[in-house]
Amino acid sequence: MSNDDQKMTTMTGFGLGEVPTLFEESVSGRQGVSLPPETPDTENLVTSLIPPSHIRRVPLSLPELSEFQVVRHFTRLSQRTLSVDNTFYPLGSCTMKYNPKLNEAIAASDNFAGSHPSQPEESLQGLLAIYYQLSQWLGALTGLPGVSLQPAAGAHGEFTALLVAKAYFRDRGEVQRLQVLVPDTAHGTNPASATRCGMEPIALTSKNGKLDPTELKHHLSERTACLMITNPNTLGLFEEEILEISALVHEVGALVYLDGANFNALVGRVRPADFGADLMHINLHKTFSVPHGSGGPGSGPICVRETLAPYLPVPIVEMRDGQFRLRSDRPKSIGKVRTFFGNIPAVVRAWAYIAQLGLEGLREVSGHAVLNANYLLKLLAQYYDVPYGPRCMHEFVIDGTRQKKSGVKALDIAKKLLDFGFHPPTTYFPLIVPEALMIEPTETENKETLEAFARAMIEIAKLAVDNPSAVTSAPEHTPVSRLDELSAARNPIVTWPEL
Ligand SMILES: *Cc1c(COP(=O)(O)O)cnc(C)c1O
């Protein structure tokens, strides 16, 4: 191998060396695509289409690279990231399960990916049929037949559903109902959504990890709009008093909002309407297998009782005279909450997933979600404190307080897992567990993976006693060591390199 060849090998670096930025790799004049040379015609076309004040006079300083450099750059970066496709990803509450590639192929097919939102309805019948059918299925699975597939995420679903509740109360002349009761185990988006729609979130203190009906009674009044409850809650516990809780809320004329992010623990077995839910959101990207992470792209449909359906956002897909139609002339509707039809690929993937599994398959999903979480909990229970056990639904929370005595925090345990090649669980949530590690194995993992993860967690528990610094200095085997996440968020260094 010549010296030059050796240099090339190091530069292309398959190992864990640094990946240069696209700007560093840029070579002036290098191109990814060869365009035909500019002619007076093309120039005329440009000037006829774009007003002169908008035509760039100085070339944009973008990196100049060939196509394969760009492919290698992003492929290398992608290989440094932990994902559901390359490792176990037990991020509690987020349901990071494996997404069958068949769904991807269906969503990427030209029939869906190639459609345009301004196409006439007659030419979108296939897509609208999917919207219609998925709405019907979600209505049947939840017992809440009014469905909107518009919201773009769980939090957006919460926001939309609360607007629906607000419009419902306004219509009834009960404008004073603006209080939203939120248990202290709730996801942070719950109080945030209530605040964003001009309502007032009120925190309820939980008892033994669950909502206490006495505490609830204390806060219910003619000013209550909704109770926002997560069931199973974020500690992975089923709210066993839910029937009494719902009855109390309904008694004062308020609504029960279910945060349905944990629906993969119930799907096919429990219809939330049967335990009193009046409206809820579903995270298609959690329960119904849509890839997500880094903030999107998700989809958070809402399902509501018949009486609340008139207030749903527009458009709604209807079937009339054997044709599927988008309907926007709904006088009581809260209006539009998302451009066009919502997140089409997410809707198509969720539809494909349910179509393949059927009701029996969905029952297995929730069964395995709960079984996997309980198996893992059992493997870990001896080594970590389990404040709310001994059994769980689809996820559970362990407390690293025992490990903290030797200086090892929940954060250190999470970072050490990276050295074992696992994505860490959710940390420090819910807030009522001081050193919380919230673990959701999901239903798609097999026994060997759960056991391998348990071995890593047990090894870390032992290190926390025998050699704490081996945990507090983690990660050691990742492309970058421990980052100062706070400074990165508070003082981001955003530069635009000069070329
Ligand atoms: C994920 C989650 C949400 C928010 O959903 P996004 O799609 O992330 O906006 C709300 N509540 C709970 C319990 C969740 O797990």
C-alpha cells in the first residue's frame, strides 16, 4: 500500500475516528450533479419567473461535494447513533418498538408518497379510504367513535382535544370550566397543553403512585373542565380506581381526558370509553408502529364521544354515495389544526400495521408488552429499588437511590449502558421518583435481548458498589465521551464557516 493509499484509508475511516463536517470535506468546484450548461434561454426563464430583487448575486456558501461523499458522510453519522434498528431502546413512555419494514414499503409506495394535497377527491379515493377505515378502527378500539387524524403528535392531540372540550363547554354556556386536573405522575405535555389553550392546569398529588379519589374530590367543582389522566400511568401502574374516578368527574359535569400514549398496554383488550374516558389522544408513533424520535414526525389522532364529535377539527373524511369525501363545512368545528390531511405516511403505516395484525394480533401486542415489562422487572428487582411494584403494566420505574449512596446517579447508570451498546431508559421522569429510570422494553423484544439488558444492568449495579468511578466516568466506548448537555442547550455554538 502506498503512502497515499494509506492516507485515503484513514480519511475514509471506517472506525470510530472523527467524521469531518461537510464544510471541512468541501472542495471548491466539486459537484454532486451535472447540470446542462446555462444558456440565454435558461437565464431568461429564471428572470421571467423570479423578481430581480430575489435573485442571488453572491453565490450561496454551501459545501461542494460529490454524491458519494454526501452518502458516506450521512451513512457514517447514522452508524454512530443508537436506534431501534440497531439496538434495544427501552426509553420509558416513548414506546420505541421495532417498526416492520413492510409498513415503510407501503407508505413509500408512489400511490401515497406521490399524492398531492390539492388533487381532486376523486383521484384520492384510495388514500381517503385508508383515512376512513383507520378512523373507524380507532373508534372501535377506543369505544370513542368521533375521530380526527389531523394532530401531528401526542402533545398536539392533547392541545386539539382540549380545544374540543373548551368549545363543547362554551356551546353549553359553561365558559367558567377552565380548570384541568393533572396528576403529578403525568407527562409534562399535559399541563403544557392545558396552559397553551388558555386553561388552568392543577396538579393532583398521587398516593402510592396512583390517583387518589379523595384528592380528586377535593379539587372537583363546577369550574373543572377535565381530568387529564394517563392509564396505565407513567409509573406503569393501572389506575384501578378508574371507574370511581370517572364517575366522580362526570358527577360534576366535567370530562375525562385520557392521555393514550400508553395504549399499547391496553390495545385490543380494554376500550377506554368503557372505563369512562370521554376523549383521548393516541400516539400512532408509539402504539401503532411508526418510526419516531428526535421530535418527529409523528401523528396524534384524537378519539371522542359522539356528543363531542361536532367540535372535531376539519376536514373529516366521510363516505357519501359510495365515495370518500373530505368534509370541512362543520359549523361547530374548532377549525383547522394542521395543514392539509395531517401526517399521511404515519397514517398509512398505522393502517398497514392494524390491517396485518387484526384484533387478535393487537391483543398479542398488549399481552407481550405487559409480559416483557414484568419479566424484565423481575430480573432487576433484586438489584435496584422498585418503589412501585412488584408488578407493572407495559413499563416500570426503578429508583437508583441505593446506588446514589456510593455516588452513582441515575444519569451515570444511563450513560454506562451506552458502553454496553444499549440505549438508556428515560431518566428523572416521573418527577416523583428521585433517581428514576423508566424502562419500557416494548412487545417486540425477545427473551434473549431482555436478559442481555438485565445482565448489563446487574453488572452496573455491582460496579456501583465495587468501582463507582467506572460508572461515573461513562461512557468510554462511544464516539464522544460525556457531553455537557446543559451548556450545549443553553449556549449552542452555531457557526457558518467561511469558504
Ligand atoms: C409521548 C407522550 C406524550 C406526548 O406525545 P408526543 O407525540 O411526544 O407529543 C404525552 N403523554 C405521554 C404519557 C407520553 O408518553
